[in-house]
Amino acid sequence: LGYRRGQLSISFPEGLEATEKAITSFDSIADAMDINARLLSPRLLSEYREIIEMQWLVYEHKEVNRKIGCLVLEPILQASGGMKFVDPVWQRALIDVAKKRNIPVIFDEATSGLHRLGVASCRELLQSDPDVACYGKSL
């Protein structure tokens, strides 16, 4: 999620693109982060889920007994990569897929938690509870 040619938009990895009907541009950061409004039009969420499910299967079937044990993510803001915002709908889809597979979800909120993004926990932004949340540096 970033500005390209003066427009706030979602960028996709090479080979992955949203359909034309999915909303991928926003007027403001508040619009991009408003998951309530964005989930009212679930097209992008369902596309993300399909992509994640496909990639998950490919990953686990590359080798015998290769399984994902948990999902650890920095919600909304990836600090280790240079303070990059991540599309909250992408992360919500990733969490949904993990929970569907009974995979524990862990939020690393060392950079984003405790009101750094305006809410006590990113669970409020993503509207999904993690199994574990870490706030180490924030405390």
C-alpha cells in the first residue's frame, strides 16, 4: 500500500493482479485502512483468499510432511522492512485462511500496538482476534 504517481493504491507482486472490479485505489490513508467500509464490498477479500489458499497448497505440497505451524505477522505496519503499510484486507484474508486451517495466529505488535496506529491493538483494525499478541518493545 503506497503512493504511485500521486495516487494511494495497492501494489501486487508480479503475476498477481486483482480483477478490474476490485477497488485498489483510495483517496486517503483513512479510506484504505477503513476495513469496515472495505469489507462491505468483499470482492478483493475473496480474491485475496483464493490467492492465499492456492499459494498455501503449493507451499505445503512441495515436500513431504511440509506444514505451516503458525502465522506470525506484523499487523498493518511492517517496521522491519522500512515502515511499509500492508493492505489490511490482505492481512484479514491471510488470518481467515489460517484460522480456517486451525493454524495459530500471532500478532507481533512491537511497532504497531498500544495506540501507535490510533488503536490499542491492531485486532481492532483487522476485526480479528489473534491467538497470541506480542508487545515487547512497546511496554
